[in-house]
Amino acid sequence: MPRDTKDAVGADAGGPLADLADLILNVGRLVRARTPEGPQVVTLTETERQVMRVVDLYPGAAPSEIARRTRLQRTNVSTALRSLEGKGMVSRAATSGRSIAVRPTERAAANLRVLRAAWAQELAVILGDDLDTVRKCTHLLSHLEQRLTADDQGGP
């Protein structure tokens, strides 16, 4: 931990770090509220969204790896995978031994393209062309995500 952690946390219920966490959660909620709906978008539950993120980032992951990366119970991941398979979003195939590899389908890729385009358009209206700040923020959030999942992987 950095030496200035005490200063960063502060005495006011977590200070700037708690403020950052609160803002991340709220901004995520607000972006999700503006996510397009309709026949071009496959509607997913929160659990399904979490599972799809891991499947998209780690195609071929086993259900146990998906559960570990999402911090969801294995039974909840299995339920979500069955539902996602029914929606045409994932395919599951046996690998060597008794393992299963989960991969996104073309429908999932098309769905993600629609969502990412809508999110980008929404944020472009709000943020304008300040892409340098966006890249810095993206780097920070990516680092944060990696560190928050590092303890699951036994690494930094």
C-alpha cells in the first residue's frame, strides 16, 4: 500500500477513495439506464451481463474460471450460462478431459457492437472530444479492475 493511504482514506467515511467508488457505481448505473433497448439488443440480467463480460474478455474460459472472475457462485454462473445459451449468446463445447469451454457467439458479438456504439455516442455528447482525459480515466479504471481481480489470480 502507498504511504499516503491514510491521507487518501481520510476520516470522512473514506474520503476521496470512497467518493471515487461511489461515482464509479453511480456512473455505471446511469450509463446502463441509457443503454438502448429493442429488437437489435438482447436483454440480459445483471448476472448475465457479468458472465458475458468475462466470456467476451476470455473466450474459451471454463465455467469455474467465469465464476472466479465474476465472484459469482458456480450455480449462478451455470444458470446464467444456460440462459445465455438459450438466448444464442454463448456456445459451450467440451474440451480435453471433462472441461467445458464457453465462447461468445456471433449474436453476442453483434449485440456488444450495438451496445458499445450506443455507449460511445452517449458519452461523446457529454464529454465532447476530450479523448486524452478519457484515455487517462480508462487507464485508471482498467488498472483498478485488474488489481481488484488480482487476488483471485494470485498475482499483482
